[in-house]
Amino acid sequence: MGGSLAGLLAARVLAGQAERVTVVERDRFPEGGGARPGVPQGRHPHVLLQGGQTAFESLLPGILAELRAAGAPWVGMPEDMALWQNGRWLRRFPATTHIYTGSRGQLEGLVRRRVLADPAISVLEGTDVVGLLGDATRVRGVRVRDRSEGAGAELRDLEADLVLDASGAGTRAPQWLAELGAGAVQEETIDTGLAYASRIYRGKGGSRLDDGGTLGYYVYPNPEQVHAGGALPLEDGSHLVIVSGLRGDEPPTGDEEFEAYTKRLGHPLLDRWLAEAEPLTPAFGFRRTSNVRRRYDLPGTPAGFLAAGDALCTFNPIYGQGMAIAAMSAVALRDALADRRRTPTTRRVQQVLLAASRQAWDISAGADRQMPGAVGSAVATTPADRVAGWYLRRVTERAPGDPVVGRAFRAVLTLSAPVSALFAPAVARAVLFGSPAPTPDGPPPVREESGTAS
């Protein structure tokens, strides 16, 4: 259920195990890589983190070369960006990780072309899933209808040995499972009320924001600086500008009001660039940013049903983890089904899928718990959380100016190293016994030629 990245990549994996895989998608796919209604966040910034790049390449060999050939910006962190965090500018050491910042539609279009070329995979476009087939012990398919025929459309049953829900954050699977007699699905939620707005601009310098080769700007939020924003390069040389704020202070989408909102970021860098840039689109808002984790791994979920992507675990999009986790979860699904040492029961595979998203959840939920006004069933902290928070605050204080701490911190945030990398001996010494290193007083205009960790 769902033909977005999580659904397409899961279909790719399942085609290696099944006679036939059917992708049911409510939208009609656009030609090429355009935006579509079923991805309302598609107009906003997307980044493909390093961990996600590795997973995509494992699933679709050569996809990263295709992405580069299509013009997707490959941005080195921190050397290609002017980054501001906790009131300090990050030193622009040579890159220790890279992110892709092209449009969501571009990547999804490339993936869709590759996946749907498989003759074992078919797709039903413009089709709604309206319920599940089966009973409280086993899901046996889905009930669908053609969207073009409206509410009176004839219902059809599609039988299946396995149903995988990749229908996104708006999934109705908990309701449908309850209708089959299954127990209620436990949900963990954390909501800061964060909202953001985005608009595309073209600057005078094309893909570069200044004479020093800066490709993007970003101001990170924290409990003291709740406004965030920046400009990220797109594949056509323009920049997608984003600003965000919390509940009660949401960014406006009016042209003048949008640009005025950038003055709240704590530094005028983005505001100054916008004064000379040409707007190419209106501003669009987005407010659905809660962290939500659904526990289908617990007893009571029928066999024959799995959930992945945002239907399983939705992260605050401001952390840029969704596309990476879609691919990393598909890799986890592939590996679980190929493991000959264990029978891939529904519950065991669901546990594997949940584990694939755990680090991203810990990062997103952990940061959002600290934001003022956060609410939800998972917002409470434990003594262990508070100790970890104390250590991580020291990490974030040292990462802007210390190459060793910064390298480890970026690796964890980009999902290319486990959280244990922050406790490696060299990192722990700097965090526990070192003082924060000096950082630039203003936006560093060029990369530093030395200082990278070996």
C-alpha cells in the first residue's frame, strides 16, 4: 500500500521473494520527477543522508551515479555550508560526509523508473485502499476502489500472502486492523508544534551563495533558538529556502511576510541573501511534524501484515531522515527475509523494521523532547535520558570547533555510524575533559584547508 519511496523500495525487495508484487497507489504518477498530491511535503526541502545513500546503492546499484548525472547537488559537510548552531558558526573543515539536496520528486522519479521496470512488479495507480481482508489472526489482502469513479465505485478484493503498509503518516491501518478484531495499535508521539514554510529562489551567483563557494546556509533550532531556516541547492541551480517556528509562531506564506520571518533566525545572513535573490514560486506551508511510532511489533498484530516508512515511524521532517530510513528499512527487510537461520515470521520481521528506524527516532524524538511546549505520550524523560542529554549537550557544544567530535557527531546524525561513535575514546576525552574550541565570529566564507580528523 503506497507507491512512494518506502513502498517502491519494499516492492523491490519483495519481488525477490514473491511471484508477484502489486503496488497500490492513490495518485497518478507524474511524468519524470514532478511533485504529486500524495506527497504534500514534496514542495519542501529533502536531503538524502549518508546512511541512506549507502542503502539506496545497495538496493539499486548505480542509483547514486544516476542522481549525480541528473544534477542533484552533492553537498560536503561542513565545508560547503555556512552552519549556525547554538549561537556559534561551525568551522568549515574539509567534508567528512555528504548529503544530496535535490528535489524529492527527482529522486522518487529515478527510483520509480528502476523499480517498475521489474516484470514481477505491477502498479495500480489512482486506486484507494479502503480496508484489509482477513481476520484478527491473519491479513489476507486489501479491498480497493478506483478513485476516478468516486465514492460509489465498485469495490474489489485483492488477495495477498503479505500486505505491507507504506501509505505514509496518514495511514488508516490501525482502524482497519481494529475492524478485523485485532487489538489497538500502541502509538508513541512527541509533538513540538513545529511548522515550516518553503519557497524557491534564484540567487545572483547561481548554485553558489557567495564568492567563497558556499552552496547552502542553515541555522539549526534548539530550546533557546526555536526559529530555524536556511537555503539548500536544487538540481537546476536554484535554492529552496525554508523557515520554521513553533506552535503559535508559525511561518506565514505571504510573500513579504515570509521574507520578514527570516529576521527571527538570530543572524541576518539568509535575510541579506534573500534581499538580492529572485523568488520563483509562492511560499508553501507544512504543519504535520509530529514524531509518531506505531508498535506493530507487539503481540496482537495479525500475521501477514507489515508496516514500513512513515506508516511505521514518522519523524519531525526538519531532521531530514525520512528518505534515508525508507531505504535503510528496505535493506533490513531484505536481510531479514534472506536470513536462513531464522524463520521470517511477521512479528520478527516487524521487529527488524522497527530496529532500522530506532536511531533516527532517538535523534528526532530526543531533540524534540527538549523543545519548549513539546507534548505527547513519549515526551517524558527517564534518568538515563537526562544523563544522555547532559553528554549530548557537551557534544553539541564541542562539535562546531573540534574536528574529532564534529566528525563523529555528523556521522551519527547522517545515520552512517551508530550512536556508540560518540563514545569512542578520542571523542569521549574531548567531550568530558576538553573545552569548546574557538569558532568564527561570523559566517566562515571559505573552507579550512586543515583540521579534519584522520
